[in-house]
Amino acid sequence: MSDKIEVENVNHPGHITRVDAVKYAAAKSALLAILTGQEHGLTQTEMMAAINGQIDQTLFPNGAKSGWWMKTVQLDLEAKGQINRIATKPLRWALA
């Protein structure tokens, strides 16, 4: 059985979900690498496109499920104040 980590969701305060810790860590590392140096942030579409170049291919072969994991990490880090949602059209996210 794999280790689990508790994640939050900025859209549902107080709601905790347990997910695979190894996959979460890989997706978090990839998302932070994508957002680093992005002064004006990235849209969700830009993050989804960029994640496949950063994500661990042994855990996510051909990017399988990487979009779901990217969104899970984005919502968790946003809830924890590590990334910010920029209210533009379309929405953008940047490191806090």
C-alpha cells in the first residue's frame, strides 16, 4: 500500500482528501518548476501543456493522469497560500 498525503481544495475549505504521496510530490515538483520564473503566471491551459515536459514519466507514462494531478496540486497549493490565482480572463496562477 502506498503512502498517502492529505490535500486541501481552495474551492471547498475544510475538505481534506487523501492521495498518493509519491505522485503528489512528483506533480508538485513539476508544477513548481513550471511556475518558477513566470512573473505573470500561467493559464490552466498553459500549465496543462507544460506539465508533460516536467512530470516524471515513470509515474505518468505519456502524461497519463498528469492533468488531474496538476489540478489537484494547484488547488492544494492555492489553499495553502503557496500559489496565487490572478483574476484575469482567462485566470492565471503564479507562485505566491
